[in-house]
Amino acid sequence: MKKLISVAIALLAAAIVLPAQAATVVPSGNRSVEQPPIPGASSRRTQATSTTFQAKYRKIYALLKNDAALRGKIKQVSAAYGIDPIHMVGAIVGEHTYNVDAYDRLQTYYVKAVSYLSNRLTFSYKGEDVSDFVQRPEFDACEGKAGSYSLWQCREQVWNRSFRGKTVGGSSFPNDRFGATFFQPLYAGQTFGLGQLNPLTALQMSDMVHKVSGLPKLDVRDPNHVYKTIMDPDLTLPYVAATIRNSIDAYQKIAGFDISGNPGVTSTLYNIGNPETRAQALRNENGNRAAAGQPPKLPQENYYGWLVNDKLDELKALF
């Protein structure tokens, strides 16, 4: 009887915490019949290495198919963050199809991770370290932000609003992303590792990964450790999962959509970033559509997410 009472209490507690209005489930599959246009930069990068998108896809697919240990790690990490492993696979496949070619063996990523410890890296622009740059008064409003994600998101917004493409205090700043300006000590536009993460994203996800996976928090004043974390598959996989988890949560909380059943959409957000801003824009658009008597617009995949959904049966077969 006590056991039955305990079960009843648990069920009642679960019912109490359910949201008053469930999010709209985004159905699986692509909304676009044909693949959206692939950016020219991605095409030029692929042509420059004398390969094709299809060849790059087959290469990363082969790495996943032939490495049971890697698939096991993806499953384990996905479970810790409450997501289906297909979301992580989609992000990894998309990055290595349209960004950089995959290495043939996972071991190469570990070797690369160790190599970064021998470099003296800095996060800076024209000699000004980013840890000093964010002490400028323009960033004062960010200091009260709780958590690494809110803090670095705020700093990125300040950069876009107050510095990007402007001259401040006699210093001119490029019309470029915060991450590309301060967080690419080797060359601009570079992302790293199995998940092709950039350092700014890793810094944003540091608190969630620390909480869920128990990894040490990242410090912007230690770029070498940030890069080793990105390059080491055992360390970077939790960051891939955390990035996806954050996108799913943002779209449910802000836009009212459950995207957890559409890896093409989560892969798209992994590719383009800024899920909160995009979720808010979609919410605003759907508010206007409702006022005009139109049906709501669903989250939609880009060229990268379209491939993931198109190859979904093959990718699911890996697990």
C-alpha cells in the first residue's frame, strides 16, 4: 500500500509540473521539397580540396559506421543531455559535409588536441586580450548575468550593438562576428574538432557542461585549454550535446515549438547559431500571422539541416 501511495504521489507531482499549454510538435522531415541553396563559400571550400559534398558525407558516415566506440560515446552523452543521438550525429555529419573534411580515424582528433597544448594561443584583437576588452564600460550591463551562456550572449550582443563596424575611442573594429574577431587565434573563420565548434560557443556552454558532465569550467584567459577541449572528442561531445539541448529548450520556451523530433531543424540551428534570437523572431512573425488570420509558420531547415533529414534513415541505421 505504501508503495502504491508513493507511486500516486509521484504521478501527481509530475502532472503538476506539466506546462499549461504544450508546445507545438514540429513534424519530422523537410518542409522544403528541394534542398535550399548551399552557400558559395562552402562550395568553393569543397572545390579547393578537390572533393565533393557527397564524398565528404560518405567519409564522415564511414567514420561513424566503423567506430562503434564513438557511437557508444555519442549515445551516452546524448542520454545525459536528454536528446536523441541522431541530433548529435546530424550536427557532426552536417559540419563535415559542408565545412571541413573529416579525418579518417578518430585517433587523429586526439593527436590534434594534444598538439594545441604546445602553441601559445591568445584570444585578442590588435593586441587587446578579450578578457580586457570586456572590461570596457559598454559591457557593464553583462556583469550581472547568471551563467556562462547568458554572460557571453550578452557580450556578443554588446559587440554587435556598440563595436561591430564602428570606431570607438579612436580604434576601429571590423564589421565581423565577435567570435571571428577575438576567438580565432590561428586564422579567421576557423572551427575545430569532431563537432566543429568555435571557442565562443564552447565558452557559452561551459556552465551547462560543467553541471551535466562534470567537466571543468572553461576560462577565456586559458585559450589553450579551450582549444584542447574543442579538439578532444571525449571533451567536445558534451559541448555538442549542450548546444543542441540549448536550441531545443529555446524554441520550446520562446517560440512554443517542440523541435526535439526533427534533427534537420536542430542541425540547422547548430549551423547558424543564436537560437534565442531566431526563436523570438519566429514568435514575433507568428504573432503577426495570427493577427492576420494566417496559420503559424513552422521552424524550417536550411541546406545543412535538409541533408540531415534527407539522410535520416541511413543515419538512424547507425544506432
